Amino acid sequence: MLRDAVRSLAEAKIAPHAAAVDEEARFPQEALDALVANDLHAVHVPEEYGGAGADALATVIVIEEVARVCASSSLIPAVNKLGSLPVILSGSEALKKKYMAPLAKGEAMFSYCLSEPDAGSDAAGMKTRAVRDGDFWVLNGVKRWITNAGESEFYTVMAVTDPEKRSKGISAFVVEKSDPGVSFGAPEKKLGIKGSPTREVYLDNVRIPADRMIGEEGTGFATAMKTLDHTRITIAAQALGIAQGALDYAKGYVKERKQFGKPIADFQGVQFMLADMAMKIEAARQLTYAAAAKSERGDSDLTFQGAAAKCFASDVAMEVTTDAVQLLGGYGYTRDYPVERMMRDAKITQIYEGTNQVQRIVMARNLP
Ligand SMILES: Cc1cc2nc3c(=O)[nH]c(=O)nc-3n(C[C@H](O)[C@H](O)[C@H](O)COP(=O)(O)OP(=O)(O)OC[C@H]3O[C@@H](n4cnc5c(N)ncnc54)[C@H](O)[C@@H]3O)c2cc1C
């Protein structure tokens, strides 16, 4: 029922704008409005904080169905989870009450600020600094590649509180867009997910009350990694949705397009490509849903499973979208058809929330 409801909404209210959102590289406001109106913008927020209380699998299905028509728009529910999960996992009761209610109501979005210009895969090498000053912390630094920066009201920011301790000297904070000293860089000009704004976040003497720290001092990096264990599954869902969208489009096209006097769907070479695409998608779906169930239960092998789902599903998305372009021939290579956008959008799922090389490092360290 959830899938049907999200699919109908996505097809009616999000899909019609997907090409323009990409072409104009603009924020998908129509998608945000539609998702908020239907309480699908941040489904993961627990009911006790005013949210829909969706479990990890339901959240995955929402993201998958939105990504099937518009990957940029699927970053709204995905990044709302990514940004706010540190607070849900490790924050004080007061922080949860304060920040989850506006997120659940759709009055505010949440972003996640881990990466920096010189600290990507090696996130613990970050330089952003937080220094205690009485009842306040003062933050200085630059966060890079922040999804929905400028659009979000709230930001989970990881910063160094003790430079001697590397990852154990990093703490997490909630920073608000309106805090004096917060500003944003120009939107990045990207290959895909062009509707999802990616900007730098500048922190210039941002003075915030000490109770905005998420969890204990020095636990920020652990919280950031624990968050990714759960949210990599949402990137797998996004990849899955993009791949399914490409397969669905190609499936329809091959029945219509005629060459050599018959639909190209009649050629076994084409049928074999479609069979492989569907087989890979289904394998990615099973891995992703199993990982979502593990996320919900907090199973001990979640770290491996989340990394495996993200890595596998994103590689599948890249292969399937590339094959979809192939099946449309020259038409697939143009912006008159959606599959080239899907191919460009798929690429990011192999890069963010840890590149697929990093996922393999994570898997190797956590072999089942
Ligand atoms: C559109 C977009 C949105 C993003 N959104 C966010 C966000 O909201 N919040 C956030 O914090 N970050 C975000 N990111 C950042 C993203 O997570 C990083 O780009 C990613 O982790 C890679 O870091 P990097 O770009 O610095 O690449 P690098 O770390 O410089 O990697 C370059 C290459 O080296 C490889 N490599 C690095 N180390 C190793 C190793 N040990 N072994 C093998 N290979 C290695 C990488 O796999 C990659 O192929 C976003 C990025 C993009 C592009």
C-alpha cells in the first residue's frame, strides 16, 4: 500500500518536473511540497517526536519510489534522515524534542556536514574546529559537498574538539542556518542530481550554546559512522529506484521501436539485456531490504550489510542505466528521453556516503 501510494504521488506530482529540474539545475520545490503535503518528506522521524514513525524498510520504499522518477527529489527524504539521525541516535531528549518537531512538520530540513575540501574518504582528517567558551562552543571551518545546504534550516556538523585524539577528538553539533557566522558557497555544477543543491558551508566564529552538542564530547565521529551504517541503505534504495526507472522506461521503448520490420523487443540480444538488468535489480533489492531489516533491528552485522547494499545497488544502477541508454540507441543519448539523466544521476550513488572503494574497505574490516 505504501509503495502504491508513493508511486502514484511520484508519478503525478514529481515526475512531470524531473526533466526541468535537471535541465535548469533548480531545487525540486514541487517535490518538496508534494512530499510535505503527504507526510513523506521525513518519514523516519519517530512518532513520539511528532513524526510518521516509518521503520527503515518503509523509509527505503519511499526513497526508492521517489528516485524511480527523480533522483534529485529522493534526496529530500534521504538527507532529512542522514542529517537528523545523529540526533535521534545520540542526542539528548531536549535536542530531539526541539529539532524533530519542525522536521516532522515539514517546516525545516536537516543536512549532514562531515566532508571537507581536504577530508573526504579520510573524514577523520577534518580541520573544522570547535572551541569551548564558557557555556558556548565556537565553530570555525569549511564543510564541502553539503547536500541541501542553504535549503536546510538545521545542520549536523562534525568538528574537532581535541586535535590530539584524531577520530576520538571529534564532536557533533546542531548548527542552525540562522546562527550568526553561517554562510554558503555557490552551488556546485554537477554531472547529475542537478536538482539537489550541493554547496560549501562556511562556519565563521559560529557561537552556539553548549547544549547543542550531540552526545558526549569526543563521540561525534562514532555517531557519524553509526549514522552511515543506517543511511547507506537509503543510498542503496536511491540507486535501486534509479535503476528501476531506467528499466521501466527501456521496457516500454523496446516494444514501440521497430527496426528490421519488427519491435526491437523481439530480438533475443535485446531480451537478454533486459533479463540481466531485471536480475541485477532484483538482487540489489533483496540485499537492500534485508539490510533495512537489519538496520531496524540493529543487528551486529549491519555495518557489512549496509556497505554491501550500497556498493552493490549503486554498481547495479550504473550498469542498468548505461544499458538503458544503449537500448534506446541514439535517442537514449539525448535529453529528449529520461534515461541519460538517470545514467548521470546513478553515478553519484557510487561516490557519496563513502565511495565504493571505501565501502569495500568497510566490508573487508567487517567480514561476516
Ligand atoms: C553531490 C555530492 C553530495 C554530497 N553530499 C554530502 C553531504 O551531504 N554531506 C557530506 O558530509 N558529504 C557529502 N558528499 C561528500 C562525499 O561523501 C565525498 O565526496 C566522498 O566521501 C569522497 O570524498 P572525496 O570527494 O574527497 O574523494 P577522495 O577521498 O579524495 O577520493 C578520491 C578517490 O580516491 C579513492 N580512495 C580514497 N582513499 C582510498 C583508499 N584508502 N583506498 C582506495 N581508494 C581510496 C576514492 O575511492 C576515490 O575514488 C557529497 C558529495 C557529492 C559529490
